[in-house]
Amino acid sequence: MVSVNNITKTYNKGAVKAVNDVSFSVDEGELFGLIGPDGAGKSSIFRILTTLLLPDTGTAKVAGYDVIKDYRQIRSSVGYMPGRFSLYPDLSIEENLRFFATVFNTTVEQNYHLIEDIYVQIAPFKKRRAGKLSGGMKQKLALCCALIHKPTVLFLDEPTTGVDPVSRKEFWEMLKRLKQQGITIVVSTPYMDEATLCDRIALIQHGRILSINSPQGIVAAYPGRLYAVKARDMPRASRVLSAHTPPINSYLFGEYIHVDGQGMGDRDPIELLNGILTQAGLDSIEVMPVIPTIEDYFIKLLTT
Amino acid sequence: MNANQPVIKAENLTKRFGDFIATNAISFEVYKGEIFGFLGANGAGKTTAMRMLCGLSVPSSGTAHIAGFDVYRQTEKIKRNIGYMSQKFSLYEDLTVLENIRFFGGIYGLSDQELRLKSDALIEQLGLQSEAKKLVGELPLGWKQKLAFSVSILHEPTVVFLDEPTGGVDPVTRRQFWALIYEAAGNGITVFVTTHYMDEAEYCHRISIMVDGRIAALGTPKELKAQLNESSMDGVFYQLARGAKNTD
């Protein structure tokens, strides 16, 4: 449904390489995630795929159409929700929705079934101007407007940035239901925990794709073992491990410190870590193997 | 100010907008050098509360003191004694690293000599020597945020308010940012921080969770997990925020 081949995009006369030889493909009906921090190149990729930006080199197709030659067909067959709120602040909820339906030569009624789940949540405020809506409501309206012409592919650029964990969970529930209706979805997020909700993900940093796999596949591909460490005085435990020679790859992870088992020599890492922490005078020490998350994998890619 | 006195003390702090009560009689205390996580869903009233604590919005009722100063009568003194940064407002993109440091330091009343010493030390601490004369707009977001935080505490405020400082930052830089927070707290600066990353809630000494304008829970991460019988802060947050009416 989407295929990207060796796309490169630079800004400032080549000084900034925003997208660096990126290739990936998304199957029909797939929920595909671009996972990476701000500045990784996610938005540039979205803008190229929605024909709003020309790549320097490389080719890409969306729904069978070429992003350069067939931009008209692409524009009428994809839905796009940009990272920045881009609806008309002076139009009300229902006016915005009707406007977008009309622009795409359709009506709200015709495709209402696609947005019904989401629209009912904001319908009580349908006379309110879009500019006066709260963040979560704006986000729901933007999703409705991106869906109202029944796109074959939906591009969502960081739809959950700055959104609290409960609302984020709800948003992903909505995406799951859209996927069940057969819509192909490409979504980007800086939240690693959301990556697990995609069928496949591409981890991206500095314009390059670091890895493409299913979330389970990414976790399974974690090289070596990972350990979780806890002690009564966590800041001190963290300092002790960071200062250790030979160096140990350790970092805070919620209520634990995660320690990368690779490069810790022949000794049993659990024994070794217990020894280091006990010797430093720490108490209530816990050390155990844990299953890596996507965030662990990302950290590993960035630090080694 | 007495060392044992709370640095932030709010009692029944309330803000109404017409019929709507954005912040509803919240009370809490934060102490010197403490990292206090101020959590809540979008629309729960965090920003309104934070604006009152910074002296930017007059409360409808209740009291609050920041560094001993009253939020009704001494807002100018409050502003001199706090630092502030957020994901949205940080530094001037079209000024260089050095110019930003001098500009904000100057606004906070540092002398030329202090500024020279401090800007050199800061640039070295952050390893930005080769970037000092670059425009801030050219720096990666993570660096910008670390720089913005360091600038916000350049004048050694009593409290620093951080509004979602790590939003969108990569996981490694996010942790480096928290190392800076720990260092600041270790130097006696009180840190008041909001975040949507639940793992970061674990890095705070104590946290409060706001739901519909009220503080629904307050304690150490360990206490809250025990109270609500949850194994993670994620679980605690869901349990409390799920029933919220003012979510957006």
C-alpha cells in the first residue's frame, strides 16, 4: 500500500540531512509505526508521502500512485493528520467536518459510519469553534476530518504527543477499530510504549531507519540479556554503576535501573552486580533478568 | 526563610473561570531540594495551578506561598526566585547559545562578571564548546532542552517549574535530562515537574495526581502503588484518571 525506496531529503542546501536513504513498505490493512524522537525525520517522510514535499532522491508510491507524478490521485485517496493542529479555528466542529467532506466531493452522511465512534464523543460541542476546543477534542476532530472522505491510507503524524496516558490509550483503541475497517494506517510517535500497539514498526533516528520489525520481533532481536536492579538508595546505586570500570551500560528505567548484560565478561551478571552494589555499601539489593522493551532496544541502538 | 519551612505551600488553592472550577481547593507542601512530580490528565487543572504558583494568575480563593512569598501580593518577588521552562517555551531560536545564556541571565539580574563565569562553566558542563556560537535553532531538540533547563536555573532560583520538559525527546537524552534534574535538586533547588511519561514519575521523590481540579493522590511512588494496589505508576495513573470528567 505504501512503498518507499531510498528516499533522501535535505534542507538548507544539503546542510541538514532530514531523511537519509530511507526504505520501507507498508502492507494493505497494516498499522505501521514510525518510532523516533523529535527531529528524527518522521514529519519529512509523512510530507513526502502525502505529496506536500518533494524528495531529493528516491521514489515512493502510495496506494499504487507515484508521489511525484500522481500527486492528484494521492491527495484524494489519503487522509493526513499533521503534527500541528491544522483545522480552521474560526469554523465550528460541524463546519470543519462539512468543509472537508465537501472539498473531497463527498458528504458527512456518506461516510459517517467511519467516524461515528469518534464523532459522538465531540458531537455535544458541535457548535463550538475548533479554536476553542481542548487538546484532546481538537485531536478527535482532526481525526474525523482526515477520515471523512474514506481514505485508503491514513497518515497520522504524532497524534498523541503531549497527550496524557489515559487519552493516549483511548486514541489507540480508535486506531485499532479503524484498522478493522480495512484502513491502512501509518502513524508516528515519540512514545516507545505505543510502539507495541503497531503491527510493525520502524525505529528512526537522525533521518535513518535503525530497524524494521514487529514489536515482538524487535524485542526478540535484543542482543544479549537485560537485568533490572533495585536498591534502597536508587540515585546512589545509579551513580555506582555509572562510575564502574570496566564500564557497565546502565540507565534508569522507572523504579529500576536496567543493565545491559552484554560486555560484562564471563562472570554471572547477577552475581557481579550484586557484588558491586554490596561492596559499595548499598542495601535492599535486587537483581533479576527482565524482558527488554522497545525502549531498551532503542537505547541499545543509540548507545552502542 | 527557615530551612525547614516548605518552599511551596498551597492551602485550598482554587481558580474558577465562570462556573468552571479549574483548580479546586488543592493543598500540598514541597520542601527544599525535593523533586515533586505534578501529574494529571489533560484538562485536570495542572497548568492553571502552575500559573498561580508562578505568580502569573491570581487565585480565586485559598493561599499559596512560594519561597515564602505570597501569590496574591508578592508576585514580582516570586518571579525573581523561580525558574521556568516548558517544551513550548524555551530559548530564542535565532540567538546563539551564548547569546541566549547572556540574555536570560541578564533578565534575571546577573552581573556581567557573573554572566561571563557562569556561561563559560555552563557551556563546558554541557559539552557545547563547539556550539557556543551556533544558533539555538540548529541544535537537536534534546540539547535545546538541556540548555533551556540549565538557563532556567542560572540565577540559582529556590524553585524551578518544568512543564513537560522531556516531551518528544529521545530515550537516552531524556535520561541525561533527569541527571541534570537530580544534580539541581542535590544543590538544593526544589524541582516541580509535570510529565506524561510514567517512568519519569518514578524518578520523583513525591508526586501528586490531579483529577478534575482536585489532588486525587499524593505520596511517594512507592506509597501510591501500595495504596492503590498497583505494580506500576502506569496502573496508578489509569486507576485514578480513568473516571475523570474534565478530560479533553
